[in-house]
Amino acid sequence: MRLLTYILFFLSIPLFAQEKEMKQYTVEANYFYGSILPHDTNILHLIKGHPDGTVISFNRKTFGSQKWEAWYNYPDYGLSFQYQDNKNSELGDLYGLYAHFNFYFFKRNLQFRVGQGVAYCTNPYDRETNYRNLAYGARYMPSTYFMLNYHKPDIWRGLGFQTGVNFVHHSNANIEAPNTSTNTIAFNVGLNYTIPTKDSIAYIKHPKEKFTEPIRYNAVFRSGVNESDVVDSGQYPFYVASLYADKRINHKSAIQAGADFFWMLYLEEFIRYQSIAYFESNYNGDADYRRIGVFVGHELFINKLAIDTQFGYYIYDPSDKFGPLYQRLGMKYYITKNVSAGVSLKTHISRAEAMEFNLGIRL
């Protein structure tokens, strides 16, 4: 999981390295109080109270010095730290570090935040000392959070406030079993402070421009390690080759269609295990562990960052472990115009299968 931390740090560097004429920074502190959603019966025994905690954020405001800032209504970007007290020593507490974007709507009164990062659990699953914690099988895990706030800055001498709701997902993405995960929804309230600046601040407007590209062709190699849902069954490497075409329809968006070829080596062991442990089900122990899927998707471009959202269907899947549908949510950084690197999470509805590390080329 340390590798994921380094990659997220690498992805965040370009955000803070851009030279801009206008610079303004804000800090925020939020308190939240909420509930862990009972999305799986395996974690019901772990929900013993209402979790609470804090989110502390540092933001860099944008004013349109680059065109992409105006296209997204002058968002903020920054880093945030989150602490969550789960109110259960067996579940442990959580500390997270995230890179985030703040997007604004309704005359900048509504703030929507998307954060992606890494969380640390103080008491993950251990077969001898903490066998009840079926939510987190790893001490370090990827985490995503969303926050929707009524946001009012600079009410008095730079001080403002915000209040709203947030949703945070913690899951170790089947890197280690168990991996039931938790989803927390909470109400939050907090203060923000705009740090004074000597720069002359004004939003730069850019006229809307029509933009399209011809169809482009992509090849992506994905890899990592994961484990089946059977605890202590072992971690195995996996490999995914993705080939797809995309059509960029404007500055922000491209639509995608293509195919995935999966070599998930943990499945080979899982198929053998199923045929022996549940022989009465007549499970085929010789079933092929390889899979082929087709997908459609969308790519959202934010400067050199991009967010992929893909929905797939297995056309070849003898193991039939998860059913025919799968999804992928990923973030990547374009190192050059045609080469990208990033991370993505492959899931089957609420069941994560793999955290993928990606290297792609777009021709």
C-alpha cells in the first residue's frame, strides 16, 4: 500500500507546481457525526455507535489563469486530512490523507468535493488478536470521500462557515482478505478562513470554444496483487490488457468503448478451493480462470488529470464468481500528450475485486 501512497503523491505534485499569476489559499476545519451504513450482514456486529471525526483541508483557489479552470467554474484543489472515530475498538479508528477538488455551483454557494487518498486503520483484522474485524483486512487502504456543503466564505475578516453532508468509503480493495469495507454517511459543520494575499484577485473569463477530436485508440496495461474472499488464501499477481477507442466530444469529455482481457491468478486457486470445499455443489475445478469483458465508459479531463468511469459485461467468464457485470473507476495523469499512468478500482457493484496500477498509451 505504500506504493499507492507514492503514486497519489506523484499525481498531486503537478497540481501544486503550476505557476499562476493569482494565488490565494484557504483552510477549512469540519466536524462530522454520522452512521456506518449496514451494507453487509458481515459487519453488523461492528456497528456499535455513531462515528464522528474531523476533516482539515488546505485549498488552492483558481481564477482562470488557465482555460480549464474557467471550464469548471474556477474550482479549488488541495490536500485534506481526515480522522474518524468508529466507536468500536475492534473496528479501529481511521486516519486518511487525500488529494481533492472542490467544484462550485449556484453562484458558488454550493460546494461539491471529491477526495481520493490512503487511509490508515489502527486495528485491522488479525486471525488471533482481532478476528472480528471483517471490514478491513489491511492496515493501509485506499479511500474515497465526497462532501456537499453550503459554503459561505469571508463573512468576517476572512472567516466563513460551511455545513452539509459527507460520504466516505474505506476498503482495502481485496489486496488482503477480509474486505467487507465500510461506508459512512455524516452531517458536518465547520469554519473556513481565506488567507490574505497581496495579489489582485479577479476571475478571468474565457469564451466557450467548440472542441472535438477524431477517434483515438488506447492500449492500457494494468497490474497489482489481490486475494480471494477466503482469508489467508494468499496474494497473487494479476494482469489486465485493455484495448479501446475513444471519441472526445468537447474539452471535458470523451466517450469510450472497448474490451478487457483478465488474467487474475487468485481465481485459479479460488476455483480449486471451491471444487474441494463445496464438492456437493459440483463446482467445476477445471474451469478457466481467465475472463474477457467488453465495456463502455466516459473520460473526464481536468487539465492533465483524467477520471475514467467504465461499465463492463463479461462475454467469457467460466468461473462466474461475481456475475456478468463489472465497473471501474480510475484516475490517471497524462505524463505526455499520449502517455498516462494512474490507479483504478475494479468492482462488482459493492464488491471490490482489485486495485489496478495502470500504464497507458493513447494514439
